[in-house]
Amino acid sequence: MIKARLKERLDQCFVEGVKEGSWTGAAEGLYSVEEPKHAAHGDFSTNMAMIIAGKEKKKPRDVAGLLVDLLASHTDLLKKVEVAGPGFVNFFVNNAVWQSVPRVVNEAGSDFGLSDIGKGKRVLVEFVSANPTGPLSVGHGRQAVLGDAIARLLSATGYDVTREYYYNDAGRQMRVLGESTRARYLEQLGLPSEFPEDGYQGEYIDEIALELKDEVNDSLKDTEDVTVFKERAEKAIFKDINNTLNRMGIHFDHYYNEHSLYEDGLVDDVVSCLRDKGLVYDSDGAVWFKTTEFGQEKDRVIIKSTGEPTYRLPDIAYHREKFRRGYDWMVDIFGSDHIATVPDVLAGVRALGYDDSKVTVVLHQFVTLMRDGKQVKMSTRKANFITIDELLDEVGPDVVRFFFLMRKADSQLDFDLDLATTQSQENPVFYVQYGHARLTSILKKNEETVNIELPSVDSAPLHLLELPEELNILKAMASYPDLVKNSALDLTPHRIIFFLQELAGQFHSYYNKHRVISDDIPLSQARLWLVRALRIVFRNGLNLVGVKAPDTM
RNA sequence: GCGCCCGUAGCUCAGCUGGAUAGAGCGUCGGACUUCGAAUCCGCAGGUCGGGGGUUCGAAUCCCUCCGGGCGUACCA
């Protein structure tokens, strides 16, 4: 918020400089305002002089001097402006500006950090999209948490967000699921059965079969058609998946069934559209899509010689529907094993005349589970994987969410089960939550025992907040709205996590060094307002990543 | 072979469109509770930013190349 104000002033000065003939407009939009790493370099700095000097073959420090002169009139915001290093212009902001932050935060309350940069734009976030063949794995969990956090960020920045789950309840996988369930059912009855070679071996199938047996006895023993078994299993598994997602506080606005694409003829239509454009041909009994026309190495099969489509075709049809449904931006969250489909789908939508730059794919790398310092090998088929449910049982939703968001999507994630379970009190999520609980506790202490009367935030003596620690906390809070915007636009929720950890660190340190409530009444009042503001920022930040902000722990 | 991702402290990772002395947590070691919650804090130690070139005022960040790891490279999803 302060940074944006400064940038405005700077832009004015730039224009003035052009008007006065000090420089040309060549550097417009190329310079930036940054937050220096070292406090000695000010609260903010700009490289404007160096950029201009580069364009105009002048000395950076001379240009910087001219800029400083232009800035001389902006004393309300700045207490000091100086030229440093190779030509940086460093800004020192008036304390009064920082001291106004609690006012802004408290007035905005739960709206602090929200913005409207996405106003009027509809965005579709597709994530999880697991087919109902088994419980959600930790990989799905990462995706669920990531997608949800991204959706929250986009909502916070004003986008009209739809969360969508795309699934397929038809096809080969589901047939195998039905066969597996039937085999287990027959086993329960003590009848001979043939478990499919590539069947699903998880215990959840046994449970489904057992329930089925209890309900219908042996009335299905001669049923050769696996449909009834498939549907039974699908229903149970989907219920399970939804329970798991609910436990994490994740909800979808819409479930999109791949099968409906076939029923509505949309898959066939894609083929004929592409064929009309000459981008499809028949060879070896299969139908091929000329992906080479879109810069790829070789063409891809979209309909197998058996007449069944490959996964690419419905994916293309699905994405075309996303466009047709009128979204301005489509965000797909995929596991890195789906990387191969991305170029095909994008080529498909481009071939159909849509702007594929409206699709952003967030690929997240795998989660490897570590137990006893060793990697746990996992496979859905073999059912030797750890489910998200099990993880939730052990550490709870807050830790799961926090852990999955601690790393950016494109780094692999080692989930240390030992740390997450046995040593959970050392988990960083508690560090942040404890910060919030502590803030609450201070306010409670005052309300219940000390009773320092708190004037309105407008009349509170906030100018007394002048300790370096206090000013740093104020600065951190002031940077929060920009952080939310940038995290949203870049789809990088992990930055919120890092910010919260940083802020918690600042607060804990401050807490241990200085007392909020003391005999000095005006100072206590100012600090109580600081605490209130800080608590709001914690709440808003935690809420943005879907982690609870507890008052007590 | 080719494509994408990753390689930063003992371990796990941050580092926004290239910026001025590279950060945090965990771990090690040593300290701090008669005061708002010690699930906390303070301090010490720890680095050729995988290697080598290049681009420029300036590179962990951009380009090239090599090395190492992951995921793909299906008429599986």
C-alpha cells in the first residue's frame, strides 16, 4: 500500500523530468520500486536513475541527483531521500506513514488484503479430478490443497472463481474396479472368483464388497455384468473422497463428468471440427491429430484402432467446453505425470480457434513420503500407499494444508511422516497459530484483568510506536496487500505461508523483548492497537490458505 | 535421445519482473520463565548459490554447455 503510493509519486517525478528536459521518456515503465534487503538502504529504493542513465548514456549518479531534486517536495511521505551505490535512490519513509497502518488494517478488518484486480473476470480452477477408483493419495492431497489455496487467492483478488472437479466414471479403469469388487463379493460368499490381474487390491474394495453382501446376500452371485458392482464401488468411493475433501475444508462448485462429453456428442464434434480443418487423418486404423503442426515432435493418436478415444480427445473437448462456458481464465492444477497431455490439449484448443494463453497449467511435482529416513514406495493398485485420510487422522487438516503449501508447486515435496506425526509440536504451523493465540491472549488479558481503556483507533497515540521492531512489524503488515496480489497473479500460495512465518517470527521476538500492557497507558493503548491489527493480518493470512486461526491452543 | 521441473548452509527449503553485504526452519552447542501463554526468545557455528563459459553498471536469478536427480516421452489416464 505504501509502496504503491511511492510508485505513484515516482511516476509523477518521471513525467516532470521529461517535461523539464532532464531525460526522455525512454525509460517509462522499465524502472521499479524495490524493498532493499538492508535497512541501511532505506524502506524502498528505485533503480530509475540507472535505467535512465543506461538509455541516455549519462552518469547514473547525476541522473539520481536530478531525481532527488524532483522528490524534494514530497515531504509528507518521505523523511529522507538519498543517492547510494551505483545510482540507487533510497527512500526513508516518515514514521507517521507506518504508524497509520493499524488504522487502515483495523478499519478494513477481514477485508484487509482484498483487492479487485480480478473484478469482472471469471476464472475456472480445475483440480483434484481423481477418478473414483480409490481413496485420495497424498499426491491428490497436495493438489487439493494447492488448488483450493489458489482458488482462495483468486477470490481474494476479486475474481469470480469456480472450482471444478473433472472425473470419469466410465472406461477401462472403472471396469476393472467393477471386476475387482465382484471378485471380492464372491470371495465373501465363499464362492470361486477370479480377481483381475490388474485389479485394485486395496482393503476398501473388501469393505465395499462386504457391505454389499450384507445388503443383498447372494442374490448377485450369478450376475456376470459388472455394472452393478462398478456403480456400487464408485458411489462408495466418491462418498469417501468427498468426506476426505470435506475434512480438509475443500468444496467444489461443480463436478464435470467426462462421460457427458460423449453423450452430448462433443467428443465426436471435436474430431469432425479438426477434420474439417485438415488437422486429422487416418492411419493404421487409428485417427491421428497433427500435433506436428503445433511444433511437436510427432503426431498423436486421438482414436485408437479399437474405436476408443485416447485421453487427449475428451480432454480437448472438455477444455473447449471451458471456453464455451465463457471463462476469462482457466487454471488447471495437474500432477507432473500429466505433463505430456498439456501441449496436446493446448494444441487442440488452439486448433479449434481458441486463445490457449487463457489456460494456465500449474504442474506440481510429486510428494515422496519419508518414514524412518527412508522413502515409502507407493502404488494405488497395490494399495500400499498412505491415504490423505490416514494423514489427516495423524496430524489434522491444518498441518496437512500448511505442509503442502510450504513449498512451491514445482519442487518435489518430501513429507516427513516422523516429523509430521511424532514431533508435530515442532511443526511451523503451530508457530504461526501460536502467534495468533498469543495476540488473542494479550487482548483478553486487558479486557479481563487490566482494563486499559482503548480509545478509537483514530485517536489512539499510534505515534508512540517507534521501536525498530514495531516499525518493522508495521512495514510487514503494509506489504501484505501487495503480497496477496502477487501470489494470486502468479498462483503461488506458498508465499503467504512464508510471510506468515516471517511475521510470526517478528511478533514472537517483539513479544519477548517488550511488554504490550504496562503502566504507561498511552503506550499500552498504541501497542494494543498494533496487536489488534496484527491479529487481523494473521487471521486473514491463515484464512487465505485455509488454516485455522485458534484463540487458544 | 528428446521435452518439462529441480540442484542454494549438515537436512528441508525461501529468494517477486536481474540489483547494493545470499536468508529461514530443523539439527548441533550455549544461554533466558516471580511480569501479557517458554508450542516462545537470545546467541554461536555453518555457503565455490552443482561445474564452466557468456550477456552488463550489476547474475542464485537471463543465455549456452556439461554433470547429477525427478517426471514424461503409449493406439494407459
